[in-house]
Amino acid sequence: MSQSRKTREYKMENGDLITLTEKVKQWHYDRNLIHGATDKDQYMKLIQEAGELSDNICKGKDIRDDIGDMMVVLINIAERNGVTMTACLDQAWEDIKDRKGTMVDGVFIKESDGIVADDSKVGPRPTGSLDFCPEEWGFAEEEPAQLELDLEPKGFTHVYKNTVSGVTRY
């Protein structure tokens, strides 16, 4: 893809994103979701939407609506707190742009964390909600499960426990 095409697509996406953000803000005001809700309410909604994203990732389904729904809630929280999505993303970028670290089994470990991964303790890491893709771990989908993460100075481990059958996977 040519640089000019990338630039044109970025400008178009950027303009669309600003327009959509303004529409979403107005939608929130029209439904009294700015003054009639709390940050805690909106945070709980964000977690609900994250669960839907997790479910659709696990099932290999389209995730655009899930990401969009999360953005809608984040726009609400930002508006309620007098910040813009651009300011939030810019601050996050400033925090990460020079960050160094290592990927360990699909997880980025920051150098600044001072955690050294011990390969003998690192296995496949579940992602998402606590019951994310349990079938990948050899458990039936209906079996309740509990995830525990244990961060240690010299490495990290994870334990996936099936609370019904008592099976533990490391």
C-alpha cells in the first residue's frame, strides 16, 4: 500500500472517528447517561462488554461490535470526567512508546517490572475472563473453573483449577 493511500485512509478514519465520537457523546446526553449514571455504573457496563468480546474471540466470531460497544462506554467515562479519547490515547502512547520488554507465551513482560520469566514455570496462559475458552484446557464448557495468578520475584506461574473435578493445570 502506498504511503499516500495510507495517509488518505488515516485522515478519513480520523475524521470519521471524531464525527462518531461526537455522535456517541450526544447519544449519551440524550439518554441521560452522562448525568444520570456513575463512573462505577459505566465501568460495570465496560466489563460486561469485555465479557462479550471475550466470548466472541473464543468462538472466532466478528468482534467489531464488541470493540465498538466498549468504545461507546469509554467515551461515556471520558466525557463524564472531562477528558477526551484523544488525550487518553495520547497519554497511553507516551507511556508505552519507549517501553521495552519480552514476550513470554503471548504476554508482554515489561523490563521495568523486574520479573524474569522462569521457563520451567511458564505454560500456556489463559486470557480474558475467568472462564475464557475452558475447552482449550480440557474441561467441559459447563464446568465452573477458577483462575489464579501467582506473581513471584523470579518468574510467574499460573494455575487453572477446575473446581468440580479438582483437576489442576499449570
